[in-house]
Amino acid sequence: METVAARDAVKTITTHYIDGAFVESHGREVMDIIKPTNGQVIARVMLGDEEDTRRAIAAAKRAFATFGKTTKEERATTLRRLHQAVSARIDDLTAAMVEEYGGVVRFARVIVQSGIDAFPAAEKALDELPLTRSWGKTTVTLEPVGVAGLITAWNANALFICLKLASAVAAGCTVVIKPSELSSLQTQVMLECLDAAKLPQGVCNVVIGRGTVVGAELVRNPDVAKISFTGSVAVGQSIMRDGAATMKRITLELGGKSPTILLDDAAQGSDPGHDGLFSSRRSGGSKHRRGPDGVAESIRPRAIVHPQRYRGRCRSTGRRTGTSGGLRGGILCEAHYFRQREK
């Protein structure tokens, strides 16, 4: 099925993934996807609305009646299928992340591989976790909570989808994923992976859209029992507040704090930790580098730099974005930058 069309080198994404099929968006708002390294439009995506979200929730609810009763072995089989399908697309996921995030292949591939590894890790955890424990006259059984709403961040969209989906499947939950609309190319590849994995209908549903629309419907809808959110503190606070109305279980990973700001007139070499900033690997929202003694050192978590200074740093170290060379990390995409400025 044609879900992405190319016209003048600009891809157009018009479908969501609901009840095991690519479904045309009910929402009609179109958003440009901007490549942060050059500011060019590389894709356009049709954003979902409340109706798309309710359809996805209904599909997940129907599927939970069966999937919520699956055995460990059945869930492990699903996780292995997902692992196989996503592993086969590692190059495509890496390329999409480079395009949307502005990092380089070497960094992006590590992030994508970390997501792929989440599926066997979840299978191992499921195998080792006893779902029933008894002592005396008491027996406690761990059961899936129901439909889970999974909301991902823009900067490592494929990674977050894999991490959250793997955990939900292992727990026996069905899901509706609200990926970052700013990372729709990564999402498109992930949708093709989900389709290739041949999951039971309705187990995994994905609606691309704004947090104020799709995310808000997930948070307030009484048929969603769980929310897992990665993003800003302000949005996390609103999810906690609004989710309380339906007594949702909520897990928040809140980041974006304390960036290092390097102004365009700062003297070259005036920023201590420069090597760390531009040779580091993100880990759990922070960054680390390998010290001279082989021990990982914690360093500045994020840096905001003027575009000219960024390119200058790349040239001074012989590194280029979008290549397999050394620079790691992404460029803040313009849409996300202005969104954060408004908060």
C-alpha cells in the first residue's frame, strides 16, 4: 500500500496505523518536516485529530480483550517478531533520524540499535519476572492494566517507540502511540516495521498528531488506563493533572533541562568541556564521554549554539553532520526550538 508519496523530493505522509492497517487521516492539518541542517522541507505529514485517536483507542480496547490474556510465551513470540522486523530496517531508521534530527550516522545508528535491543531485553525481563507470587494465604498476580497511551519525544523518536512498545507488549498491554509529529519520517519506517511484524490487529496503533490534540485525547479518554510520556516538564505537569480525572497510571520521563548556551561572539576555546560537548554520547537524557583513564565521565547534558558556531566547530574538528564521521548529537529543529521558546 502506498503510504508515502514523493513529489519534487518531498515526501507526503497521509496515513496512521490503526487496527492492523494503514488508514487515511481524518484530521486534515498538514505540517512541514524541516531538515535542521539546511532548513529545507523534506516531508509533509497529515496530522491526526481526536476522531483518529478515538478510532485507535477503540481498536486497542478490542484487542486487549484477547491480548491481555496471552501467556509469556505468546508475548515473547510477538517481541521476537518485532525485533526481527525492526532489525531489518536499521539502515532506513538511521537515515531517517539523520535527516530529521541533524545528527550523524555514527550517533544515530547507536540510538536506533539501542531501540532494537529493547525487544530481546523485554523478552528476557518477562522470562525472569514471576507473574504470580504466593505467601501464606495470599497470592498476588501481575496483570496488564489495559490500553496504554505512549507519547514520544522528537529527538530519538524510533528509540522511544521501541522502548515503550517493548515494555507494553511484555506486560500484555495494547497500545496507542502518539509519536512526535516532528519525527514523522522515523515514524513512517516504524509503521512499516509494525506491519511487517504481523501483530494481531489492534495490539499496536499509531496516530501522528499534535500533543494538544492527539495526546490530550489519550490523557482524558477513560478507555486509556496508562500513559507513558517522554518530554518537557510543563507537559508532564498537565498530563499528571488531567490524567487524575480518570485515575490513570502515569509514567513521566522529563528532560530538556539546563542546556549550555554558547553565544555566537564567545571566544574560540572559551567553553570548557568543548571536546565533551562534541564527542559525547547521550545517556538517559545526559551525556557522557570516555576519560583518559577509560572511566566514563559525566559532562554537560546539552548545548545550544549559534548555527555558524556549530558549523565552525564541525570544521575545526574535521567532522561533518550527516556522515559516518565523529560528531554526535543533533541540531535542534526549528519547529521544536520555537515551541520551547514559547513555554
